[in-house]
Amino acid sequence: MNLQNKSLSAKIGKALIYLIIIFLGLVTLLPLLNIVAISLSSSGAVTANAVGIIPVNFTLEPYKMLVDDPQFWRSFGISVQRVFLSLGLNMILIILMAYPLSKRKSEFKGRSIYMNLLIFAMLFNGGMIPTYLVVRNLGLLNTIWSLVLPSAVPVFSVILIMNFFRGVPKALEEAAIIDGATPMQVLLRVYLPISIPSLATVALFSIVGSWNDFFSGLIYMTRTSNYPLMTYIQSLTVDIQQMIQQGINSTNLSELMGVSDRNLNAAKIVVSSIPLILIYPLLQKYFITGIVVGSVKE
Amino acid sequence: MKLDYIFKGARIMQQRKRTASKRLTNSNLTYHLMILPGIVFLLIFNYAPMFGLVMAFQDYVPAKGIFHSDFVGFQHFAYMFSLPSIGRVFTNTIVIAGGKIIFNTLLAIVFAILLNEVRVRWLKKSVQTIVYLPNFLSWVVLASVVVNMFNLDGSVNHILENFGVGPLNFLGSNQLFRPLIIGTDVWKSFGFNSIVYLAAITSIDPGLHEAASIDGANWWRRIWHVTLPGMLPIILLLAILSLPNILNGGFDQIYNLYSPVVYQSGDIIDTYVYRVGLMGRDYSFGTAVGLFKSIIGLVLILSANQTAKKFTERQLF
């Protein structure tokens, strides 16, 4: 009797755990599905707030309108360009800095000076305004370089790769040097091939970071035509949000904004997230192993 | 004869080693050259702005530049502390950031413990895939999602209506704005934050659980006496290291969700510096506020690092 009771309460407890887990999964998923559904619904249905997670009066109209929005694609292009430039520059600088820094003090004189420069840059910064003024004084405003150069050295990633390089067996390097390899060759032929997973992790940091960043575009670009995608989308939604926040409900809002704006904006949001969704399997694989290795290692 | 070979071999080896070590010393130059480009970028984009912090002690005029603007000492700092709004900004920052740290940690731990109990593989995998996702999306995107859910006739108010509550103006109310900010931040990141805790749970020796079961411990007791103590080191470490974030309310999120109506409860240091300093072109004053934040941040990071070193024998740097 007692045993049965126990197994019954255990079963209830188990069911409860599954319910909570499924609930948390749904709470995360449904709001995202809601945006997708809105982007696929007719403006009438959106205005009437009839859209849940399934499109109402299914239509591709918002996406057709999106195709004809030149600024959206211009900004999309700027963001793509920026991601590739940042990725290239970040990876080159990360690798070139991490390798010498992974050497012992006796092997690389001056290492501690560089290391201190790097760490202090991680702990302290000039802040928003002085950084803005440096970028402005360099004449970078309204150029793609204002989005790329200020974050050229991702300090955290340099340290991550440096630590990984330190774990590479010394014997490999010594063998290569005895065979006559130069430091550059050692780096390229010995270190890089065995660091691919770690390098993938920091590459993904870089891609996600630059794709999602709207702030650089906001302060360094004075013309909307130069906005990267996230800054462009942000500039569109901010007016609507302020109206909503000031208590106007979305029925009035849709009348004010012209009927189709909410589903069109939703379509923009969806399309702007597609690149990240595409690389999400990679993100899951490398980010997560990277995080676990980086933090639980004793 | 045979001995000769060995000697010859040894000599060649020695020569090779000598050239190898010579190469190693010559490597120094290559190392300096390798690291140079990165250091140049650091100096321009990280250290030059630090030099620019002298603005905080000047009456900075863009036309005169940093070298010719007049020094005013601590005037901007004195002004900052005389403003009633600045206390509010710091309070908002600390309350919002503190709430995020506490609730993110709690939910991530609970979620990790519960998820670890799920034995249905496909369910576990799908839930993980879903809850890790929002972490990778920009606040620009997620702010739209949040506004859609929480506006006056959004889904959340529809649900509340069924319970006879509302409609609540989450985005326009000074009582509800902070909970909304903290709640949606937890929604975005609890899944991702749980990864580390999940890894900590799975590294606990299963023998301990078995032993506890044999001794008659039920699920609650096993969680309390085995799982949580096993997670404690990593919980402590992350808690200590998250302390410096107490001044980071989360610019991206708040900038995309706030409005003048909720400045009272939602304006944080970063949004304030952006609005007053950068948009209002009050460069010196904005820099002073930013510098004040950076210095407290630096002190917090250094003490967090020391504390982590002392209690967990691990550190950030």
C-alpha cells in the first residue's frame, strides 16, 4: 500500500515536471510563432487582433511588399557586408594575437605587456561618447568601417583562443620547428587545423554579434540609407511602439499607420532573423560546447 | 663502428636542436609583428577613447577639441550628484540589473534540474532547441515580439481579460515596466543560462543519487542534498562573476521598449548617457556619468575576481 502510494506520487511528480518543461517550451515558442503568423495574415485580421499562432486569411502580401522595399534590401546588404568584413578582420586579429600570447614569457619577451594591455581593455573602457568622438574624428561616420573597425579586436575571443592554443601539446610544435617550420608555418599548419571547433565558436560570436548590433548603426550613421538592417528595423518600429506605449491601442494604431504596417513590419522581423535561424544548428553545436568547455572545466 | 653512428646521430640531433632553439629566439620578432596589428586597433579604438575621458573634466567644445577645451575640474560630477534624476537613474539600473541577475539565475537552475529529469529524448532535445533560440535574436527583433504580446490589446491582455483583470498597459506604466523588462529578459536568456547548470548536474556522480535512494531519500531530498550541493560551486562562481553586471541594465532591450512615459522607472545609466550626452550633445557631462559608471564597474570586476579566486580557486583573468 505504502509502496503503491509512493509510486503514484512519484508518477504525479514526474507528470508535473513534464508539464512545467512543456509549458516553458511553449511560453518561449508561442510569442515567436505569433510574429510569424502576423506576417502571413491579412491586415484586416491583424487589425482585429484575431491572429494567434496560426495565420488568419493567409496571405503572402506583406512579403511581396517587402520585396519592393529598396531600403530594406539595401540595409540587408550593408549588414551582410558588415558581417563578412567583421568576421574576416576579427578572425585574422584573433589568431594573430592569440598565438604569440599563448607562448610562455621566456619564449616571447614582452608578452606580459601585451597581455596587460588586452586585459585592461576588457575591464575598462572610454565609454560611449569618447568612442563616438574617436570614430568621428577618424572620418569614419557614414562608412561601413565605422561598424567594423571599433570592434576589430574581440578581447574575450582572443583570450579564449589563447587558452585553447596553450592546451596544444608542445611536442607538435617542437617537431615542426625541428623540421624547419617558421612560427607562421607552425601557426598555420599545426595550430589552426586542430583548433577548428574553437575557432568556429568565436567566428559564430562574431557573426551573431555583428548581425544583431543596431547601436553602432544608430550612432555612426547619420543617413538612413546607410543603416544596417537592425538599425533600419529599429527605426521603423520605434514610432509605433511609442504610440502603443502612450496608450493608443493597436486598432487606432493600424488606422493611423495605414492598414498593412503591422504585418509588413512582422515580415521584416521574420526575414531579418532568417540568417540566424539558418546557422542556428551550428550555433547550438559550437556555442554550447564552447560554453560548457569554457566554464565547467576544472 | 656502431658507436660512431650513434655519436654522429647524437651530433646531428644536437645541431638540429641548437638551430631549433636559435629559431625560437628569432621567433620573438615574428611574435611582435604578429601581435602588432591587433595592438594598433586596441590603441586606437580602446585606449584613445580612454584618453578622451579627460573630457569629463573639461568644458568640451567640439570645435576646440580635447587639447584646447577649458578644464573645469569636478564640476560635471558635482552637477551630476545635484540632479534629482540621477539617483533615479542609478536606482533603476541597479533594481533592473539586480532583478535580472536573481531571476535569471533562479529560473535557469530550476529549469536545468527539471530538464535533467526528462527521459523522453526527443522532447528534451526539442525543448532545448526552442529555449536556447531567443538568446541569439536581437533585442530589435524581440522588442517587436514583446510589444505584440504586451500592448493594450495584445495576447497577454486577452488572457488576463478571461480572468477579469486588465487591460494592463505594461509598456506605459511605471509599476509594470520594470517587471516587464526583467521578465522578458529572463524569457530571452533562461534557456541559454541553464546550459552551464545542466552540464554541472550531469557531472555529478550518479552513485551519490543511488546511495541517497537506497537510504530512502525521495526526489526532493535528493535534489536538496545531492544535486544542489553538487551545483553549488558553479552557482557561486557565476553569482560572483555576475556582480559587476549590476550597473548594466541592458541598453539594447530598454532602448527598444521604453518611452518618456516610463523614464521614471525604466531609464538606466546607459540610456541616460545616450540621450543626454550623445543626443543632447552634452558630451562632457555624458562622459562624466559614463566614467563614474566605468570606475564603479572596474572596482566591482576586480573585487569579484578576487572573491572568485578566494572561494572557488577559479578566476576570470
